[in-house]
Amino acid sequence: MKMCIACGMPMTQIGDYPLYDISKNYCKYCAHTDGTMKLFDEKLAELTAHYIKIHRMDDIIAKQTAYVILKKLPAWKRK
Ligand SMILES: [Zn+2]
């Protein structure tokens, strides 16, 4: 089983892959509609918005948390 390199989600079904392409290392949530991987800034903005909404976090704290979490993932480690 693969794990998405950009968000850490386990990809257990073909439907988890972008455009059902199992050669990809990232999930459909981390892909644009054309199947290319989203950029770090896009994932950061998404995750920040998610934390603010779900956990009712402060904007700055949410962004810091999202940054730390994303940085641990293989896709963003070197940036
Ligand atoms: Zn993902």
C-alpha cells in the first residue's frame, strides 16, 4: 500500500489515485483536475483552511501547524 507523498493519506483503492493512475505517488486530493500534483503553497492553504474550520484554530497557529505537518512528508521535505 502506498501513502500519498504530499499529504500522508494511505491510498488503498484505485479511486484514491488521481485519474485512477496507480503509478502516481500522490492522492486525488493532492492533484489538479489534469492529474498533476498540487504545489506546496496550495496544500498549505488547503490544510490551513481545514484546521481553521475543523479545529477552530487561530489563523497563524493553523498555518504553522499545517507547515510543520507538510514538511514531514516526502514531497516537501527538501523545500
Ligand atoms: Zn494527498
